Amino acid sequence: MSHLGVHQNEGLSNGKSMKNSEAMNKNKAHRLTVAAVLNALKPQTVLDICCGDGWLPGALAQPTQVDGIDFYTDAPVGYAKFQTADFNQGIPEAFGQYDAAICCEAMGYLQNPGLFLQSVRAHLRPGATFVLSLPNPNYAGARLNHLIQGFPRSYSWFAQNTAAEPHMPWLTLGLFQLWLLLGLNGFSDITVHEVDEKKPRRQSERIIGWFIKGYARKKIKSAQSAAVSQLWRQALSDQVVYGRQLVVSAKVSAQVAD
């Protein structure tokens, strides 16, 4: 799949005047978290990877230049630059460097996650932040379901395997896989953020969660480094154990920035 075109819109968007309540409703709780992370950072420029319906400009609290790429949609309103592109090939060279980048609900469909993350890092300034969201494949209830069907509940779409389509299942990326992929490709300060959702949704999940948390506590005690200990502390959180969504942020490593 190739890069098909670049569209230019007005350069800066003002979130207060463009807020789209439908795009930011409670059924998209991960978006509220992503927006909160960005609003706390106050970046001047953001790259929205797989921007979809173009909800981001309307969620930002201050004027921000937002550029976007997507393969399946046309240029959304409020984006300074938009290019049709296959994110499996990395970020197009036409884009520069940014204060922040996001990728929502798309990492699980990657065929080349390492290449993609290297490309994202190359388009982020020193100290910049990457924020991503995706379904949590390892919440308590899904672990039981996984034993029966053989794949995580989050990825239950199997119809054909001859042509790419939106939302096809590919990778099972949970906290541990993201921790490895991000760390190996130049990111640090990997952080799980709270999403406003019921945790757990079913009381039966508390029983499974009790075992999961017990295991995580043992791993914290036996951790050989502060980084590994922090990983297991995040794995102990209700968001990871019970939440259906993961929102994770990471910064460009100082070693890479230098």
C-alpha cells in the first residue's frame, strides 16, 4: 500500500470552538484519557497516526497544530496537514518532528511494530511523548475466554485473510509486549493511564484478579531492577487487571535524544 496524497487545511485548531461531543462520549473513554494526557503536556504540535474520524483537534484545550495520517479515511476537518498512508510503512517523510504523537486503537493491526515505533521516534523531538491506546487483551475476564477460543476477546474478527481491512486482528499487545517494544525502540518512562470505565465489570472477575495481583506482588519482590519493579507495579493496577482499555504514554529516551 502506497502513500496516495497530501491535503493542507488551516494550520491551528482551537479545541474549545471545535469540540465534538459525539466523538468524545463515554463510549470512547480512552479518548478522554488521551486528551487529558495531551492537555497536561500542552504540546504545540501533534501527529495523529491513524486519525480516523478526526476527533483530536476538538479535544485539545489550547490552539495546537495537529497533522494526521490514515489509510481508510479522507482528510478530517481541523488538521493542518493530512496524508493518506499505510502506517505499516512508517511515518511518511513529508512529516517533520513533533512535540507529541498519538496512535489510538491501531497498534494491534500492525504487521511491523518495531519498524513503526522507530519511525515514530524519528518524528518526535527530544523529550517528546508518544501516547497510544488499544484494547487490553489481558484483563481478568479475557484470560479465561482466551483459554476457550484460543485468541484474546479483543480480537474476535476472523472473516478472510487475503486483503487488509480496517480493524482486522493481528497482534496481541498488552502491557508487557508494549513495555518491550517501546523500550527496545528508544522510549522510556512507560506509563499506564487510568481510563474512566467500570473496573471490574463483573464481580466474577475479582476472583481471577485476586490470583493475577498475587502473582504481580511476587514479581515485584523478586524484580532485579527498578524498571522491572515499576512494570509489575503497573501490572498490579486495576486498569491493567480489570480494564478493557489501555492508554500508555512513553517519552523519547534521553540516550536517543542525545
